Amino acid sequence: MIRRLKDAFAALPLPTRRAALALALLAAAPLAVGGRGAWIAAAAVLAGWAALVAFDARQMPPTGALSIERGMPERLSIGVPNAVTLTVRNASGQAARLLLRETPPPGFAGERLAGPLEVPPHGEAQASLAFVPPSRGSFVFGDIGVRTLGPLGLAFRQSAFPCSQRCAVYPDITAVRGYALLARRGKLHEIGVRAARLAGSGTEFESLREYQPGDPYRDIDWKATARRGRPMVRRYEPERSQTLVLAVDAGRLMAARSGRLSKLDAAVNAALLLAYLGLEMGDHVGLLAFGRDIDVFVPPRKGRRQLSVLLEALYDVHPRVEEPDYDRAMRYLAQRLSRRALVVLFTDIAGLEPSKRLLAVLGGLMPRHLPLIATQRNRGLEERAMADVADVDDAFAAAVAEDLLRDKAEALRLLTARGALALDVDSERLSVAAVNRYLEVKARGLL
């Protein structure tokens, strides 16, 4: 009963701010003159004003004549704007003028207000919004608030349309779509992807071309040379159907935020783009996500369906406050890989002792497999190390930051000295940098 009374009261039309301002101006004039006639004039003004507001309210379509439908992608992408469309349908014979207020999940960035939106009689209109999810997972959009305005702008009615809707936020799918589009147009250089193609490298035949000074004699195709009457050499491309494994550390250090995303989210986005590229190039692509325990393992397979499998697996990888067990993860992986693989380990390094443990573990992978360690720079730590020192606390903080940065640099140096590949870039550049290094590995025939 109380709910019904509340809804009925909420559905009553009310005067707008414009109407209140008009009343104040109209009623002030006769009252300023004074006398008994002034009160009569003010009352007449009030009655006329109320009639005008009531007339404006009657021109609004009834609440039951309006319906709202929310449209959004089946899978939202983390960290980027995702389009949300509100479609309003008007079943009445009166035009509707509306202000809409969306209710996104907590933490979603974006403008919530839309309008004024003009909806014709027996017609429909759309309002477009965009929201940036801060993390992956399952979320719920709430009801949509609607303010219906009269044609004169003197009356309004406030209502809420039940429109609760669950949404799923995945790794940055838009980056994959953008990469595919630029690849088709031959414009990958626009996002920083370099063409890493080395003549004569690889093992799969691609084409023939004329001999040039410096070409290896073993690449000369003698049959083609005899047919054409001039020296011809074979061009090769990197072997297809190789194995790429994406190992994602979901330990405590990956929960730190670097820019608008956590380090883990940036790593997951990069892993997804790398998976797409590997599958497009005919490679078998697998996934290992781990912390103290093994969270997810997807065996390496090829084909476009594998991308959907990896996407679903990456969707539910979240950081935990625990140290990653590199030894357990890499032994688990080595037991399940029958072919030589490029193992891209997305992780973070802090301190020499964890770095030494990682070095020992990777030593067990090599030379059977080729590890690539992908870490992200900590801009906040770098700024702290370079900041001016005003007191003892500042000096201590700067010294700690310098030690951490020095330990990380030394750890990466030791890893590369042992034969591993290493990558340490800003979070925003991680995806493109990982793609470039993968293409370089393929071009140089390191696998």
C-alpha cells in the first residue's frame, strides 16, 4: 500500500524551475504596489499560473504510454568507452520531451544524463551514452530515471523505468577488432606495430626473386634459374603452426594499478591481442593463469574457436593477495608441452630474491622452450626516485624506490644474459610491444 502511494505521488506533475521563477516575477509586481487590490491581483496571477501549469501537464503523454529499451554489446571491454543506446517508444498521440538518467554499475565512468530527447507521437527516438568499466567481471545496470517535460517547460513528471540488466566486462575486445581492421588496411604502423620480416629467415617457402649480392648460395633455386635464364633465390617466411603459450601471473604485484587499469588487466588485454595474432598466423595458442595455485590452463590449439575459449578463460582471471609460485606453474606447463614453445610470462618483479627464484625456474625451461618475460614500468616509483628531497621521509622513500628499480633492472639483465627475452614497458604500450616482440621472434626463426 505504501509503495503504491509512493508511486502515485511520484507520478504527479510538478512545476519546473522555470514555472517557479515566472510565478515569483508575476506575483511580485502587484504585491509591491501594496493595498487590498494587490492581494486580489496576486491571487488572480496565482490562479492563472496554476491553470497554465496544469494545461502544460495535460499535454504530456501518460507514463504508461512510454517504454524504454537499453541496448549494449553482449561483451563490454574493460578500460575503453562502450556504447549504450536507450531507445524510447511513445505509444500516445502526444509528443514527449524527456530527460533520461542512466544508472550504470558503481565505478563505471561516463556521462549519465541524456536529453532533452524529443519523441514524436506513435514514434521512437534514441539517446547514445558511453561508459568505461574499471574492471572485468559481471555487473548490473539499474533502472532508468525519466523526467517528462511539458511542451511549455512549466511542468514535469519524474518516474523510474524498471530496466535492470546484467552485463559482462571482458578484456579489451575492441583492441582486437581495431588490430584486425588496421591489418586489413595495411596500416598497423599507425599503432606502432613494426614489420619484422627478415629475408631468408624461417623455413616455409614463400616466393622466388632474383639473386642479389649477399644472398646465401643455399637459397638459390637451380631449377628456376635454368628456366628463367638468370639466378633465382627462394624467399622463406617463418614456420607456421608453432606454439605460443601465454602465462599470466595473478599474484599480488599484478593487482597494482598502472594508469587507468591494474597491471593484471593490462597483461590480460595484451595476452588477448597476442592470442588473436598467433591464431591468425596459424600458431597453436594456449593459456596458463596462476598465483599460488594453477587457476586456468587451456591447452595450445589452433583455429578461430580457440580465441573464444581463451577469451572466456581470461574473463575470470583476477588478482589475489599472494605470492605466485613460479616453480609450480612452470613445471606444470613443461609437463604439458610436447613441442618447443614461446612462453610469454606476464608478471612483475620486485626484489632480488623473487627474481633469483624466477631465474632458476626459467633456467629449467631453457633451452627446450623460449621464455619472454613481459613486465610493466612503475611510473609512480620512477617519479618517487627522481623527486626532490625535502626531509628525511622523502630521502628514505627515494632510496627505497631507487633500490626497487635497481633490483628490477638487474633481474631483467640476468634473465636476458641466461638466454631469455625481456620486455619492460609502460602499461599503455604493453600490447603493441608484445606483438612486436612476437613478430620479431617469428621473423628471426628463434622457435
